[in-house]
Amino acid sequence: MIIELTSFIVENGIAHVEAVIEDARLICRSTFWDPEEYGPGLCYASFDVDGKDSLPIHQPDLIQYLEEMPLDWELIPADQLI
């Protein structure tokens, strides 16, 4: 689930998306008694926009559009964050 869309750029027919995704990074490792805990993390995904219908303009519609896509979100490592 997308919590916040932080960047959306279309360049050369490829959409580049950065968003805060729910349960994207490990917060606490599992213990004998408790399971792993996950929290939100900044992630990146991209997809080809050529041949697709027009993209939504408004952010709530764009977020819904992105959530319906089978995107492969990649967690952005903390050392790459500014």
C-alpha cells in the first residue's frame, strides 16, 4: 500500500516512481516469542508507459492507478537517502 507518493517522473517512455510503501522494511527481527515487524520505507519502481492509456493527473487517482499495477517495489537503501 502506498502511504505517500514522493516522486513521479516520465522520461523517455519510462515512468520512475518513488513512494513510501507500507511494510517495506524490517523494523525488528523475530524473536523466540515475537514475529518480525515491518514498517514503512522509501521505495522505487519503474514501468513502461508506451502503449498505455493516459496516466491519471491527480495524485489520489495516480496512487490508486499505481496500487493496481503489479510493480516490483525496491527498498531504497538508507545510505542512498539524502
